[in-house]
Amino acid sequence: MKAVLFDLFETLVTQQYADRPAEQSFVDKLGLNLDDVRAWWKSHTSERMTGEFATYQETLSALCGSLGASIESATIEEISRDRLRRKREYLLGVDAKIVQVLSQLRSNDWTIGIVSNATPDEVASWPKCPLRNIVDDAVFSCQIGYVKPDPEIYHLACERLGVAPTKTVFVGDGGFDELQGAAAVGMRPVQARWYYARKIEWNATSELSGIDDIDDLFHRLEHIENRGVMLCTNN
């Protein structure tokens, strides 16, 4: 069985104009200090990504409560609606090339999964995403309580697909040390560079392949599968 797991954001879906909460315009609406918000956002990454905050409204309320800000519920609702709208646009606006390549993989007997670190609001519109009916399964951190690079999230994704990690390719831009995490459980890691050429310090014993153009993805994955080894190092 040919199997590939994809990261979602900046791999299959791009947020080129991503809603970054720790920006000045955002904190001005909340009446908070930018550095304080950035520090809180970073220190609560796990809670946000594992679904401890079930909604974006809960996240904002926790943020404001922790930093001693009093904000009207109407403002929180307004900010939350705007974020949901933007996240919906990202998920519904998948590039046609991505859809084409995944459809090509599917028609050539590849089992396809998604493993993504995501907050509940980021994937609220997933059921309407054009990729939904192309992939075999999607594992989101906010739904299962594990985040990349925790081995459990990779093992769970493989278990749900019925594939072995050592027989699976993982494709992602490299955020959250996801490629190192994939390599650690025996997957063959491939860095997706078509949206974001992230600089990676590679410490794993396995080699890291990189793909710069989405048009090359299908043939590269077929090559990797046929040879069973990585022939291209990270450069």
C-alpha cells in the first residue's frame, strides 16, 4: 500500500495573509500590550491546539482574563466572527493544483491522510473544504488531544488509515518540528517548500527530501515509493 500523510497549513492550504493574533491592530481592539499578548499566546500553544479552548471566544476570554483586561462580549464576538470568516476562506480557497495533485495520487492508489496542528476555529469549515472528499482521513490536534511532533499523533493517523509508519511518507513545511517527529516514528519525511521555504535544522538520522514546486510532487512521491529510500538531501 502506498501511503502519504500531509500537513495542512502552508502545505495544502496557504494563509499568506494569515490572521496573526499577536499583532498591534489585534491587541488594540482588546486594549492590551503587544508583548504581553505574544507571550501569553506562545505559552498557551498546547491548550489552544489540543482543544482545551473549545471556541475562539473562549480563547479570547481566557487571554483577557489572564492579562486583566475587561472587554465587552460584543467585541469578542466581532473578532471571532472575523477570524472564522478568514479561516473559512483559506479552507475553501484551495489552489486548483493541490486538488489536481491529490486527485492524481488518489487515482494511482495512494492512501492519503492529513495530520494538522489546528485550533477548533481553524478547521471549523473543514467539512466544506474541497480536499475533504479526496483524502481518506484527517487528524486534527484539537480533536484528539495530541500535537505534532508528539509520536502519538502520527501513530494514531497511521492506525486510522491502516498503514505502518515505516511504509508512509510525511509531507509538510516543517513547522512544529513535524518533519523530525515524522522521522522519529519511522516515516520518510519530505519538506513542502512551494508555499514557505522554512529553514530547518535537521538532526534526524534519516535524510530529508525537499520539493519546491507542487507540480513535482506526484512524480517525486512515486519515485520515493518505488525506491523505498530518500535520494535527495535537504539543501
